[in-house]
Amino acid sequence: MTLKELEKRLKTLEDIAEVNQKRLNVMEDIEEIKKVHHAYVYALNARKFDDIIDLFADDMVEDGFPAGETRIGKKEVEKVWRAMDEGSRDRPYLHATIVAQPMITVDGDKAKGYWLWLGRINDPRRFISDSDQEGDEVIQIRPKLGRYDMEYKRVEGKWKISYLKFTVPWPVVKKLKQ
């Protein structure tokens, strides 16, 4: 084998190594983004609103959630989350959110994705326990299927949520009369 052939082969191997490193970096970024979103969902379920706010980028945009308006900037978004926190303290509820099937694409220090959401909220006026009177009213909101459309950006080496849009795009299926 000639020196030129060896150099050509080495260049090919270097190119392959570079492509593989890029793929590995993207896979690692996707896993980190999943962790950020899972932390968001955990904090949402646990009503740890400070933890949610920490996951947002400073130029965060929240589109239509939770009050149907668009907010720009972490400080504006934070006001709504703080109000939700304050408003929920005297009104306990059980909230369950599950996200699945993320579709994430990474482009350098930015990423986009969407998640399917399955959620249920029980908003009791009174929690029923053994000591409660029969007939206490409990308001139940049926399970729904929704979607998070998200954007993320790397800020000082960490992935942050930079755009959040939550929708329930599919109609609720009503029970058929028998």
C-alpha cells in the first residue's frame, strides 16, 4: 500500500469518527432534553413551581398555557406560575401528568420537539376519606390526551425550555348511548 493510499484511508477513518462523534453528541443532547422535560413534569405534578421556573430560559415564550395568553420572557412567565402557586394553596387538587413519545430534533445549541401528554386532574372540594360523610362532592375532570410543542436551548452548557405550547388538539370522545 502506498503512502497516498494510507493517507486516503486515514482521512476516511477520521471522517467516519467525526460523523460518529456528531451522532453521539446529538443522542446525548436528546437524553439531556428528555431529563429537562421529565423534571418539568415531575415539578408540575408535585406543584413545585420554583423548580419549573428554574427550567426556563430567560427569553422563554409560553404560548397559550396556562391561561390562554402568550407571555414573553421568564419574568412574565414566572408571574403566572407564581399566581397559580398562590391560587392553589387553599384549593388542593390531585394532578397527574404523563408524557410519552418525544420527537426531538437537535440543531447545535437549539432543539425542537413535541411530546404526547396524558393527564387527569381531580379537583375535590373535599377529599373523601373514611371519616367523611357519604355524598361529599368531588369534581373530576376526565383524562385527556394533549400535546406539548417545545423548543429548548443550551444556556451556559445546560438545556433550558425556551418555548412551551400546550394544547389538547383532539376532541374528547363522548360515551355513546346504548
